[in-house]
Amino acid sequence: MDNDIFKRVKSILRNHDEIFYPVRKLYKNKLISQELPSFETFVNELRSQPDLVVTKNLQTKDDQDPVVMLKERIPTLNEIINNVRTNIGSTLENLNSAYASGIKEMTPEEEDMLLEAMARTKNLQQEMERMFAETRAKSLEKDQKDKD
């Protein structure tokens, strides 16, 4: 593949809000190129680029559905923390909505299971917040030691 294709790919990655971009979506993007090699070859070509990282898509957990990111956009600790917070918050919102909208149709067992899921998710959220606070404190401590 020529350098123009990689320039277009990198431009898309730089302008994309999310850190990871689905390779399959890039492959189908006609703005990159009208003619690309096979998907497998495209993935291998992306992997050969020193400033790109191609990895497994954690959302789909499908090895045939990789994602790509720019090395320059490797997430910071704050980006990771915000992503985890957002995902846990969304999970809690979805569980609360499911509970509120379906309580009349639920069996007592289903209600108990949903309440248990909500409690476990809330506990996870609290544990993650504790871990984030510890990590931040250690990071600040390390930064202070490095300054001294």
C-alpha cells in the first residue's frame, strides 16, 4: 500500500474522538482508498507501521475484528479512569432503567437477580473509585519524589 493510504488512515485516527478505531470500519472507508488489498493484508500492513498499534477489540472480543490506534494517543491514566467510570455508570443506568421499566412483569427471582446485579455493579464502582484514588496518590507521591 502506498504512503497516501497510511496518511489518510492516520488523519482519520487523529480526528476520531475515541482512541481505538475499528479496522473493519477503516477498511470499508472509501475516503482511504477505492481499492485495498484483502482485509488480512490490510491488517498486516497496519501492524507494520511503527506509529500504529493494532490490537484485539475488547468490545467484541473477536480476533477477526481488530482495532487500531495511533501510538501517540496511548491513553493517559485519566482517560482510562474516565472510560471505566463511563462504562460502569452506563451499566448502572441500564440496570436501573431495566428495573424501573420491568418491575411489574418480573418474577420475584428475576427482581432479586436484577437487584443483586445492581448492588454488585455499585460495589464495583466504589472499589474502582478507591483504586483510582490510590493510584492518583501514588502517582502524585512519585512525581514529588522525582522533583526532589
